[in-house]
Amino acid sequence: MSAILSRLEREADAYLIPMLLRLYERAQAPQLGLTQIPEPTDAMPIVDTIEDMRIVMKHPEIFEKDFALIDFFGHSRFNTNGKEWALRRSITQACYNDIGKSTKKTLIRENYKTNIEQINIDSPKYISNRILASSVSIFNNAFLSEENPEILMKMFDKIRKILKILQFISWNGSPNIETLEGIHLEVTYLLDLLDLENQRDPAFAELYKRFQDPSGNIQNYRPASEFIMNAFAGSETSATAILWAIDRLAALPQFQDDLAAADLESPEGEQRLETFINETLRYFPPLPLLTRRLSTDFELGDKQLKQGQRILLSIVGLHHSTKYWKDPHLFDPERPEFARKTYNKLAFVPFFSGPRICGGMRLARMEIREALKLFLKRFRISRTDEVIDFEYGLILRPANYHRLRLNYR
Ligand code: HEM
């Protein structure tokens, strides 16, 4: 990666991390006794009540997906709207529905088993590598491909950085031409690499074939754009959620031992695991915030929004609000709202909701469950201290491996 992009990445960290922390603080301000509610950014009005969020979720024709951030990668189902979105959605959605069925549980379990067994207790750093390898393989399996996950994993290292920079510059004003050219070059290189791989490797070509536009009706369709965004969103998010859960197990030794000893296939065991997973997704939603752009003027609650204006949907704001949760700043692996299912469904939306809900929610939940069961059976994990390190650029990831210690059970 060029020197310009490395510098921009550091600047992006300096901007995005405090911004995200302010979103957490804003949600918890009443409980912390803060009278001044911090604004994470003055660039965008924030939506963080269930009343306003419900309207946004129900009306994607008014609150459109925002093109700015990932436009560099071209168009995909993630940044299009209306008819084009529906056509693009139909290219992948049936495969996600199919792999999310309970009949696919064994395939998913076997995949995680193979990778988790490769983790050595001397290198906790390798946990994230093996978890991501599983989620990428499962993404490939969704399209009936046995393609080697390492090719995509290498690309993801770059994509992570590029997305972070794009998120930073899309909020922090127009960057200079030099910067734009730098990002454009990096992205073009990645997309071209996919086209080359398609010519070089028959297994990859088989996978790539599924990302053609069967309707032939989408203008300027480029399979590489549709493919790479789906692959990233379909692997990085699940892997991240699993890594956060592992991090929390390390922080809660007693709970970890209880869960490892429980029968996680029994209804009570399943419910305990589900409660813990939900609490992890509540506390550390892999997508802590989303953005939308107004297609028309609209009055949303007390906000007068103008056509073309962008808004910030704070998932963290809902998940950490004292209005909807008891002691939201506490991580409670047995949180009663989840254990007794008394939580407000609109205040817990790690996968969003409405027509633009996550396309792989069922698969993601199954992956998290199966990976954790296997991990708990094989390892006991601990932390050297309580500090939570994270990385943020579109996705909120733990950056904690140097604080983790592993032992076999
Ligand atoms: C814990 C894991 C995951 C989380 C937290 C998550 C979260 C989300 C969220 C919040 C959105 C909405 C984004 C927006 O509208 O701005 C989304 C969209 C999407 N996700 Fe996920 N996701 C996860 C896993 C997956 C997996 C495993 C797949 C597929 C294999 C997937 C595929 C998609 C797709 C295709 C969309 C776009 C839906 C559309 O608008 O057409 N996600 N995800």
C-alpha cells in the first residue's frame, strides 16, 4: 500500500475511533450523569430512537442506501436502490437462504472444526486467521465452491484499510486528487486481480460464474464489484462477531467454564448460548452505525430532513440506550432481557430490519453458534488484563490478540 494511503489510514484511526466512542457515550450519557450529550460528528443528524428507526427501516425508497462510501468498488446490492437493487439481490439471495437452513449445520460445524483444530495454543494471533478462513470457506460453499479461502483473505487485508479510509474521507470533506487517485488505483488493482484469477484458476472461475447478471438487465454490470462486496460482507462480519464473543469468554472465566460444561444442544443450553451471543452483538455490533441518504424532503420526528441529506443510523445508540436497556454499559452474558426475551425488538438490530435487512442473518447466527461450541470444547481462553482494543472502519473488530492466552481443555 502506498505511503499516502498508510498516512491516511493513521488519520482515519485518529478520527473514527473517537467518533465511535462518542456514539457509545452519547447513548449512555443520561446514566453517566452527563448533561452535555456529545455529538459524534456535526456532519450528519443522528437517528437513535426506535420510533425514528422504525420509519427508516420501513421506507428504503425514502432513506436510500448511500453510494458515497463504497462507490469506489463499483455497484453491488449493497449500494444500489429500487429496481437495480432487486435485480442484484436475486443474484445471491437464494444461495444465502439455502446455506442458512438448519440442514447445513453439519457442513458449517465441520468447516469450523477443521480450522479451530489448527489453532495452536502458543499463537492466539492465529485465532482470527482460522475463524476468518472458516467464514470465507462457508461463503464459498454457499455458491457450491471449494475455492481456497486464502486468496480472498489476502484481499480482505487491503479492503479493510481502504474501507476505513473511504469512511473517513466521506465524512471529513473532499480529499485531494492525489488521495483519490491513490485509492482508485488500489481498488482497480483488486478488481482486476479477481478478473485475472477467473482466467487462471478453474475453481475460482466456477465461483465467479455465479456472479454474472442472469437478467442481462443491469447496466455496466461488473461481476468483480458484486462479488467482492458480497464476499467481504458475508465473511468479515461473522468472523468479527465470533472474535468478539471469544474475547468476552476470555474476560469472563467463570461464565466460560459454566458454558463449556453445559449441554449446549439442550433447550436450556441453547438459550444460554443465544443470550450470550445476543449480548455480544448488542455490546459490539459488527456494524455499529449505518448511513442513508434522503431521496426527498422528510420530517422525521423533530428533524426536518432535506433531499440529498445524509443521516447516521446509530445501532450503538439503540443498543446502549438507557431508555431500552437496564445498565446498558454492563456486559452481562446472562442479560435477563435476552434470557427472558423481554427486550424491545426494535432496540436490538445488529442485522438491521425491514427490506434492507442483512441477507445472511440466519447463516451468521448459525456460524457464531457452531464456532463457539467447538471453541469452548477445545480451549480455555483468558486475558492478561481488561483493556478492550478495537479497530474500526465500517466494521468494529477486536484488536486484542496480544492480550489473549490459550490452553487446551
Ligand atoms: C454477525 C454477522 C453479520 C452482521 C452483524 C451483519 C449485519 C448487516 C447489516 C447491519 C446490514 C445492513 C446494512 C445496511 O443496510 O446499511 C447487512 C446487510 C447485508 N448482509 Fe449482513 N451481517 C452479518 C453477516 C452476513 C453474512 C454471513 C452474509 C452472507 C453470507 C451477509 C450478507 C449481507 C447482505 C447481502 C447484505 C445487504 C442486504 C441488502 O441490502 O441487499 N451478512 N448485514
